[in-house]
Amino acid sequence: MKLDLGYHIKNNRRIMELTQEELAAELGVSPQAISRWENGTTYPDLELLPTIAAFFGVSVDSMLSCSSEAKEKVCTERSERFVKAANESDITALISVIREIRRDMRECHEYNFFEMYNSIWNNKLYENKDVMAEIRLLTDAALTHCSRYEQYNIIHHMAELEDDEHIDGFIRENAVREDLTEAKLRLYRYRRRGDWEKHEPIRKFHLWYTIDNLTSARANWTRLGKFEPEYTKWHCKLNLDYINAVCDLSPSYENIVSGFGGVDLFCECRVTIGMQYAEALAKLGEYENALTVLEDIASLVERIMAIDNKEEFLIGTTSPALEGFTAKARFYCLEQNDGFKHRELCLNFEYDWNTWILPRWYIEDLDGKWFHSIRDDERFVKISKRLEACDLKQPACCE
């Protein structure tokens, strides 16, 4: 990595409010030499570095290190090269940039590891032994030098990428106990100290997370394995009933997805489960029930996207157990690979946990094979048009 010595000389000179001529006089060199140092054209003599560092009141090591701006620029450029090489399956280029990143990991580790490791997964490069050998070395270096948050992301992704030969050892070495997360440690601290004002928001977050995880997360596996419509129908209905019970709602079957309780903290979970429920019903030939569920999904998405608020706002729930618990919500425009920016609602919870409502996803679900048998039904066509109307989009080139 190129030294950023010139940046440090220039930055420290400005902090001391000195001109190049004044600094040159202090160090016994010419103003032209100072200019060349700051522009990166030349470097000071090695023997002069301690004198320069002492004059500025800093260490030689700090003078030789890269600025945060330079490090960020390097990390961004390398992250982009990493993802580009992965997407193009250019193994030679990918291994080259991985080695660059690992070489400078001690000084430079602000990389977009989530996107980088995800590109390995998306392009199935975990099947390439040479790539994985380099990824393991990169992981070891990153887990040594990166922040705890990035370490968590890396461990999470490596648990997906690692092969059968290495996965057991990796998990044994890197698994973090569930009760040692930041939120859990704070929860125990506040409980022990009897600080219930700080304790309750964290407890409610864990309760919401547990309910959401036990419902939507478990339902999602049906998309990955063998689709068993009878089981999926039962499982999704059970989860929707559970969410409504938690929220103290007793909706009719026509409102089983929405609960008819308005937009709440479980809206993304409701739509996800509801769509799978409708898929199972359609597969089983229960077309009327499938269309009823889809109409309820459309009504919920319509209520969500009809919220007219350009600023951040709060969304809560009717659950007595989660009284007062809210998530910060805000609308964004998310660029998709179709050349458009699509309006989405993001719910931001404490401790880096988000959920999203993006109508485009549900429109794509309607295009799936499970609804082939009812695609020409008049109700289905109307539902599709209702969801398409919720997909507020604009060309990606527009601001």
C-alpha cells in the first residue's frame, strides 16, 4: 500500500497553522521540498523522519500510516474489484485482490465484507478449492483485525461457504454463544442492577425477535427444500394464528394475514407467511381460499405503501406484551436490477436488525409456478394490478 506520508505532513502543518515556507525553515529544507513531500512526488530522507515527527509531536509510525480517508478509498476500490471479479468468475483476478486485502489487513480493514462474501456465495465460487483456500486465509486475517460487528458478518458467511471437510472445525473455533451478544449482555447487566427502565426495551426487542424468528424464518425453509403443500398450509396457518394471538387480535379468515389491526411490527412477517400460505392453497386446489389470502395480502401492502411520510416515523404493535415497543420506519428508494428504483419501507430495530417491505418482491412471487392454475382468474388479475399499483418506482437515473 502506498504511504500517505505527504497527507500527514500537510495535515499536521495546517493544524499548526504553518505555511510551507515556515515549515521548511523549521526543518532546514526548501519550500519546494515541502511541496514535493505533500504532493507525494518524493519522500523525506529516512534520517529526517524522527525530526519531522518530533516537531509535530506525533510518532514516526503515525506519520507512516495511511490516513483514514486514504484507507477508506483503498478499501472501497478493492471491495469493488473483489465483487467484480467474483461476478465475472475471474479466478485469477479474484485471488490477486484477496491477497492484496490480506497483505494490508493490519492497517486497512474497512472492507464491505458482507457484499464481498455474498458475491462468493451468489456465484457459487465456494465450489472452487483455490478460491476457498484464499478465503480461509483472508478470514483468519479479518477475524484478527476487524471490528466485532464485521467479525460476526464474516463468521456468518463462512458458515455458509465452508466445505464439509472444514466446517466442523470452523464452527467449533468461531461460534459465539447466543447469550454473549451485546443485547444479551446489556440485558443481564440491567436486570442484575434492577435498572428496569433500560432493561424493558431490550427484553421487548428479544421477545419481538423471537416471535418473528419462530414464524417467518421457519416458514422460509419451505422454499428451499421439497415443497409439501399440506404441511406448508398447516404451518403457515399456525404461524398466522400465533402472530394474531400475540397481538391480541381475532380476525376473520378474510383478514388472517393482515389481522385487520393496521400496519404493525409484524407486517413483513405477515406478508411473507401469507404468500407461502397462498402458494400452498393454490397447489392443493383450494383456489377460493388462495385468492382470499392474496386479497388480504394486497390490502395490507396497500395500507403500508399509502403511508404518506417522508420523514422517519415509529411503528408499534397491539401486542400487550410489547406495549410501547416500536421500530423506526422510513421509506427509501431501492435500485433493483431492472433499471428502476423501487419504493420500500424499512423498519429499523435496535442492535442492527432491519426488515423491509418491498412490493416488487410480492409481484415476483405472483409470477411463480404455484399460481399457474389461477393466473387467468379475474380476482387474481385484479390482485396483481393492485400490487403493481403499490410498486412506486422511477428510473434509476432519476434522483
